[in-house]
Amino acid sequence: MCTVTLEYNSHSALARRKLAALLATGLFLQKDIKPDTPTPEEVEAHRQLRDAVLEHSRKTMSHVIARYL
């Protein structure tokens, strides 16, 4: 089994008819796709990366900022 993702103009009558014909064959099923929600581990990894980038930015830019103060 595999997943096929189709993108189409939902305002196009031709596209809707073609999709309906494809689904009417019974060979394909339409399922709702729920957006992926990040896991707590992914949220924490993102937070750590963000903090590390900000800390590095502060260290490398402090001499530049001090010059203009």
C-alpha cells in the first residue's frame, strides 16, 4: 500500500470531475490528512536549538553592537 497526494484547483469543475472519476473506480480511497503535531521531544529540541543560536548570535555580535553604542 502507498499514499498518493494530489493537489488540484478545487474551483475547477474538470479537476473535481476527474477526481470523482478516479475515486469511483474503487481503486483509491480518500482519507483526511491531519497536520502533524510536534512531539514534546521535538518541541524541546527546537527550543534548545533556538536558545543555542540566540546565544551564539549574542556572543558573535556583541563587539559589533558595542562599537555603535
